[in-house]
Amino acid sequence: MTDRGPVVTASTEVVEPPDDLRSFVTLSRTHPTDIGERHVFVKLDDAKVRLSYGDSFTAELKPGAHHLRAHNTLVWKNLKFTLEHGEHLEFVIINSGRWWTWGIAGVLGSAPLFLSIAKRSRQ
């Protein structure tokens, strides 16, 4: 028989299809300690994204190994990670300064900003 309807067990209990097993990665630049200056350029596998402060980007990826590269033109970060079936990871990207950043920016016109990436699960 080729009927592809719901699977019915002997107790006439309908078995629901498995939960959604799509995997996602979200890149966000919304952390309150982000200095809000400069773009952060991100490459997630082969996809390129430019994030300004307040931006976020979500991509559906296949489970397995992936590579995230990010830079703010001065500081570069490389992160390899593995994505499981049904997992939703978020990478919070923070472009931050130090206590002396605004002083140097006032004197020289620019100052170095430091880049950090925090990984968290959004399940």
C-alpha cells in the first residue's frame, strides 16, 4: 500500500512527525557594552555579512562543522564550531573600547576597538 498518511500504531495512537530539525545560526551585534562604532565584517562559511550596531542576521545551516570569521579592520577572530540537528546557536559580536578609547580618539581622530564573540544556545 502506498498511502503516506500519519503512522498509526496498534493502539490507534497517531504518531506525530518529529520536531523541526532545521539548524540555525544567528549573528547579533546588540550587546549593551558594544561601543556602537565601526562595522564588523563577518564571513560565515561562504556567506559575507556586514553588521552595524543593532543588526542581527540569521542563517539556516546544515548540521556539521562550520567556520566563522569576523573582523573590525583591526582585530580578527576565527571560530570553528559544530552545529547539531535542531540546534540554534547565537554568536553575540561585541566591538568594545577601553577606558582610554575616547581620549585617544579625541587626540588622534581614531582609536583601536577590540572585538569579542560570545557563543550561546537559543534552544
